Amino acid sequence: MTDIRILRLEREGRKPALPRFATEGAAAADLAAFLEAPVTILPGQRFAVPTGIALELPQGWCAFVMARSGLSLKAGIGLANGVGLIDSDYRGEIMVSLINRGKEPFTVSNGAVTTTAEDVTLETAEILQNVGQYRFEKKDDGYYVSYVAYAE
């Protein structure tokens, strides 16, 4: 197991909640809002929700921030950018960009769990150029298949 350092950014004597795994089998940790007052997000509106935490991820690691499926299904609340990516060299406060795709206003209160985050280790890939040609072929059943023909 790798340790990830978390900095709690206190405001006016208040401390934000730490990310936590809701159950033993949870794949990602819940992130909570760190707000001075509730914020209402109108349909179609976006809002950057502060979490009050900063992460120190090891080199070669990143974290993904994802919408909560129940919140998305029930209220239409998701991430404005689909999935958030936190690089290992980012040290600022984690802000969660929520969007209300629902039909009703949605209120976020301090401490509300809005998203989840999962850390992963990465292997940096080498980017190759001009290695081949991408081709599509139509099969007899009408579907297409694609493949890369590599150059010698």
C-alpha cells in the first residue's frame, strides 16, 4: 500500500473532512464539499466545489475524480469535464467542477459527498510517430473492423 499525504486547508478554524472509503469494498474514496454556506446549482449551471484538501501524490501516480452514480441518476449531477484528473505534481486545493444536468435546482451543503476519487499508478508511455496506418474494413455482416497496419 502506498501512502498519500493529504493537506487539510483550514478556513476560519474549520477543518475539511478527509476523503474516506464508505465501505470495505469501496473502490474509491468519497470527497466532501468544504463550503461556508450552501450553494444551489441551477439546471445547466456549473460550480467549482471546494474540498478543502490538497494531495501529495507520489511521482508516477495520479488520481481520478468521478461522479457518484446515484447522484447522477437521481438528480442529474455530474462532473462538467466528465472525469477529473489530478497529476502527481499538482499541489493546489482539489476543486470539483459539478454540473446540474437535471431539471431541478440542486443544493450542495458543507460536508455533502459529491464525488469519489481513486488513485492509480501509471507507467509513462513513449509516444511513437508514423508507426503505421489506421484502416477500416467493412465486414460481410455490415459492421466495420479497424486495425493498425504497422510500417516495417
